[in-house]
Amino acid sequence: MESNIMIEMRGITKHFGSVVANENVDLTVRRGEILSVLGENGSGKTSLMNMLAGIYFPDAGHIFVEGREVIIRSPKDAFDLGIGMIHQHFKLVDVLTAAENIILGLPGAMKLDMNQVKKDVQQLLDKYGFELNLDAKIYEMSVSQKQTVEIVKMLYRGAHILILDEPTAVLTPQETDKLFQVLRNMRAHGHSIIIITHKLNEVLSLSDRVSVLRKGAYVGTVNTCDATEMSLTEMMVGEKVVLDIERPDPVNPVMKLHVDDVTVYNREGREVLSHANFEAYTGEILGIAGIAGSGQKELLESIAGLQPHMTGKIHYRNRKGHIKELTEMSAQEIREIGIRLAFVPEDRLGMGLVASMGMTDNMMLRSYRKGHGLFARRKEPHDLAEHIKEELGVVTPSVDWPVGRMSGGNVQKVLVGREIASSPQVLMVAYPVRGLDINSSYQIYALLNEQKKKGSCVICVGEDLDVLLALCDRILVLADGRVSGVVDARTATKEEVGLLMTSEDKKEVQA
Amino acid sequence: MSAAVKEPLFHVVKRDGTSFGRSLLIRLAAIVLALIVCAVIIVLLTGMNPLSVYAALWNGAVGTSRRMWITFRDAAILLCIGFAVMPAFRMRFWNTGAEGQVLMGAAATAAMMIYGKALPSWLLYALCPLAGIAAGIIWGVIPAFFKAYWNTNETLFTLMLNYIATQLVAFCIIFWENPPGSNSVGLINSKGKIGWLPNLDRYGCVLPILIVLALAVLLYAYMRYTKQGYEVSVVGESENTAHYAGINVKRVIIRTMALCGAVAGIAGYLLASGVSHTISTGLVGGRGFTAIIVAWLGKLNPFSMMIVALGLVFMQKGSVEIAGQFNLNENASEIITGILLFFILGCEFFINYRLEFRKHEKEAVKA
């Protein structure tokens, strides 16, 4: 069985300053298997794999490839060993074609025979069952096609150990199935595949074995056939957790927000959201689903008064039942007419918070104008910061510690805590649990439900369809900047939503 | 398969926060190292005793009470110009136009002194700084306005305004030259010292120093405790966050550059009315750019900037002495300053990172 082991990592340790990314981690990968590396965000999955791919260099530990100890100093060393990693952010040149990207950086003869290259690549595609047009340019491609290019690029370089970092984060359910089929074909041809993930259902449906990391440390490896969703969660979290999300029924829903034919243009004048039309009610959670970049960000920003290039109207019903039009108002003007809109943007540190400031100063972002005179008051923000730290269990040395140096989950708690503190009438959150561990995620779901019960109108953009279907009352689906449907989350299925996410009739009209 | 098997000699590891004492120690070590390297270079190039060169340097900067006061005063002026770029840098607005803003402030002050001779002296005392401040504000707000409304590049814009300021002053000198034909202005109102900043002491150094110290306290409080200072920090960190918080970014850019211009105007006023009592195109003499070094080496903190400004002026004054005493030209001290700066800036790396060397004995591991 010795020769069956492709990669062995022994006692791998990596620190970043006082932050422990990996502590004494062991990992083995066998020939012709799919190994899942499972762990919550921040458990050190990606940094461990980056050490295999030559991005980081371990502080301590040994790596063996096919029984021989190796030192991997750079991605080139990793390539030479047949290790290829597909990162979450693709590393492709937009203006080149798929084939050109695949051979980019490879040595070759003086004269480039593109036809021969394409023939070789096509063989690879057929062998594993990829679907890809080699002459298409990267910028014309969907995320899933770009991912295919990345995988083929690694295979063409002779990689037989493939590492995929959260490959399904940006895919629809249908695309995910297709990817898994290809990965299974590759396994059948003797390749070893490591996928980094925190989604349990994928682990169970795809992999042969699962290695679990928790807080940088190695917890253990189990055969997938012996594992259940419950047992894996326990390994990941270290304790039993309840995986049910509460969904109270809406009480006296009243129309709160009416988005009427809103179109948003980007800087180049292209439509990124076209003719969006929907209503949101008090006491409900309206989910927004869609592939990343389908206009979710623009939709929320246009309601929050942060989109300068838009047409259409946004109506808001205040407590007395009067309808106000928010269109053309800036974030500040909306606040001045007494409308409490809270917004947790996708880009937490680039928009919602100031990374270099502490919690107190970040609380001030919403309240520093309060009070007369030249000087900003720090007392109330400081108290609020202490309160949020206590209430939500934010882990930080002090409320003056820069939020940019906190972990993602704590950053999100700070941001959500501040936004909820204003007791909003409309609460908009984008990807509220991205980067959070399971317990923090459930804490956030509970906070959203609490706002819903208070009668707020909650709008939640999410990426995990299972969660959206369990948490929301209705789900609005965006496809390529259009509202392709609104479904009842209590009755809809994942497949239905997935199909709406990819309905592309508009695209064909344009083409 | 050509696997690399050699471990690299060292790799770089990030430190997680360095204690104040440790970073101070690293900085001191850097300065000592710099002085040793300088000494070696002095011996190699000139064969002179480096200790006597250092002694001359010290002597030139603070050897007599007059020299010491002048060194302090010039450091204060440089610091003041540093204050004129600091708020902009906090906002990530790359203001390279302090040179021109100070010069315009000085020119406006000079104009006041020349044309306002007949005014009652209290009125002139009030008008001179106001004119300087107003001119500085105008020169600071022009690029800010273009940046805010048309997103022009502020670095180029402020840089080019420096040249326009120089040309404007050259033009004014044609009218103000005294004696005629000299192509220079000479001491303005040398009889009666009308409009001159009053002397509190023998060398006329105390008042400018006090003014700049007061500015330091005011600016520190402004940046740290006021609503406007808070807005500047937010805009500097991320314009998106500023929009999100409902901050009017255009207004903050213009307002902050007006503040910068005003401080530059005060520096110009101090130069024209308190130090040189004249105006020339070279009055600022590159201090508008040295001030950028002051601001950044001082990490944009008014009090750290004091130390940097003093250090730079100290080296500059000392160098003149070296040049005279040892028959070297001023470039010798430029070399010393350069080496010092290299080490001081370079030691930041060691404050933030440490090197991990290859372990020599590796325990044998078998696969």
C-alpha cells in the first residue's frame, strides 16, 4: 500500500505573526482518490494547500511526494512535482483565448503551432469530458467556463495532483454537478484530487475520504462512506450543533419598499441591473439569489442611495403610511428625512467599515454627526462598541483594536451589530455569513429573525441556496441583471431556483 | 522529475506587532549602524578622523546659542510646511504642491508689506498673515476642486502649480525690485521694519517657534477629536466607506485642501515676515518637498514630525560647517544624510518582519 500514497504532509506548521494558520498538521493523499479537506472558514484549509502549491513556505514540517521528501519553494517547484492548484480567484488573462491561457508561460519551440496545441488540448477535453470552446476569449466566459480553463491549464502542464479551493462557491447547482462528473472522470484516470470546502453535502456526494481541520489543527480523517452530515459537523465544530434554522411566519405584512423599474448602469454605461420590479414587506425576510455578479450589489446599493447611475423609482412607506420616494437621494439625505435603512454591504472592510480603525471609531461612522459643535462625541459609540462586543461575543483585545486585524466572523459581527443597533425599518444584508463559522452563522440567522419579528423588512442576499430556502419567506432570483422570478421559499426546490438563476433569454436577444 | 530539495537560506516571517521598546531599539541600532558606515566612508574617501567630522557637524548645528536658535527656528518652519501636507496625506491626497502654496503665501504677505506701509500698524499686523493664508488657500483649493469634480490627478496638478507660483513671483519681482535694476526685492521696509513679525528675543526665533507649536497642538486636536478630522480619516481609508456613511467626499477634499493651503500660507507668512523679510523665487528652497519626507517619516503624527524636522535641519546646518571646516563640499553631508535616511527607512522592514534562517541540523526523517 506504500506506493499508493501520493502526498504525505507531516507536522506542518505555519504562523503569521501570532496568528496560527496551521499547527502540526498531518495529511495523506492517495493515488486516484478524491480527498475533501473540510473545515470552517479560518480553519487553515487554504493556507495548508498553499504550502503544497508553493505559495507559502512552512515554518516547520515535512512534505513527501511519492515517498520522497521535497522542498517546495515556489509554484514552479510544485508544477515540477505535478501539483496544480486552482485558486478561488482565477489567474487568467481576460483578453486571451482559452487555448492561449492554457499554454501561457510554458516553454516551447521557437515557432508556436497553435493548431497542434489545440489538438492536444482537445484530446484532454475529450478524455475527461470537459465542455469548452478553446477559441473563446476569457472575458466572454461564465465563471464555470473560466474554472474549466483553469483545470485544463493544470492538466496540460502535467499535473496529476489537483487542488481545488472552494470550487463550487460560484457555481449553480447544475454546474456543480457537471464539475463533479469531470472530477470523477479524472479520478478514474488515476489523478489525485483535493477539494477544499466547507459544504457538507458536496463532501458526502463526491469524495472518498475527508480530512477535517479545526482552528488550524488536524482533527482526523474518515472514509466518506462512514460519515454523516452530523458526524462531520461535530468534527468541524468540536461540539454538537443544531442545524435547523427557525422560520416564524410573517405577522401583518405591509408593503414597505417598492422597487419600480430600476435600471442601474456601470461606469461604462452598460446595464448591470435592468428593469428590476418588486415589493418587500414588513415582517418578512426576502432572499435574493443569483450567481455572483448578477446585479445583487447594484440592487442593494440603489436602494441605499449609493448608485449614481440609475433610472426608475424606489418608493418607501414610512410608519404613518405615507409613501416617500427615495430615488435620487444620497445615503445622507435618506437618513435626514428620518428613514432608517440599515445596510450590511458585501465588501465589509472596503465599504461597511474602516479597516484601520477600532470598533469605537467604526460605530461613529453612523453616529459621528450627532450633537452640536466641532467635536465628535466618543462616549456613546464607545458604549455601543462595548455592548456589541459583549452581546455578540466579538473576540478582540479591545474596542480600539483595528477591525481589519480581526477575523472575518468578528468583523461581520461588528458590522451587523452596528447596523441592527439603529433599529432599522429596512435591513439589507449581503452575504451575511460569508466567512463565518457555523455557530456565528446561526447567531446571525437568529439576529435576522429577531429583526423580522420586530417588524422590519429584511432583505438578504445569499449564496447558499439551502440556507436561503430555509431562512427566507420569499426568494427573488436574479439572472444576468434581471429579476427572473420570485418564488415562495416554503415550497420551492433548489433545482427550481437553480434553473431561474441561469435563464438566459435576455442574453440571446442581445447577441 | 526535478524536485527542488534545497531549503532556501532564509525566509521572511511577519512579526505580529512589535513592542514600543523593541522598535525604539531597532531604530537606535539603525542610527548607530548608519553612523559607523558613514565613518568608514569618511575615512575611505578623505582619510580624516570621522569623530572630528561628527563634532564639527554638532558644532555647526547647535554649537552656539545663535546657531541653536536658528536651527530650532528653521526646523519649526520646515515642520510648519510638513503640517501643510499632513492633513492631505491623511486623506490620501498626494499633495506635492506645498512649495507653491508656501511661496504664494509669502508673496501675498510681501505684497501686503509693500503696499500696506501707510496702514495703521495693528491693521497691517492682522492683514499680513490673513493675506498669506488667503493666498495659500486659493493655491490649495484649485487642485482640490479639479480633483473633486473631474478627478484630475492631484500629484501632477499640484506639482505644476508650483511652477506657476514661481513664475508669478518672478513677475511680481519686476514691480517690487529694490534697488531698481537689481532684479531682487531686497529687505522690505528695512527702515522701521513695518509689517515685520515682532522679535520676542535677540534672534527673532521664539515667536515663529511658538506659532508652529500652537499649530501642532491645534492640528493634532483637529485630526483626532473633531467631526471633520474623522471625516478626513474615513475618506483617506476608503471613498466607498465615506459614501456609505453619507460623507460628502467632494466637500471633504476641498475643505481639507483649504486647511492645507491655510497652513502653507502661515508658513509663507512666517518666511516673508518673520525670517527673510524679502521675497524671491527661491524663498522656499525645496522645503515644500522635504516636508513630504517630514510628514511620512513622522507617520503623519504632528509630534513625531517634530523630531524628524529637527533631525533633518540639524544635519543640514551641520553640513555647512563640515563643508567650511574641512574643505569638503556640501555633498559630503548629503552623503551622510542619505546613509542615515537609508538606514532609518530600511529598519522599518526589521520592525515588521524577521528573517528565519535555515536550520543547520535537520533531524533525519525517512519516508
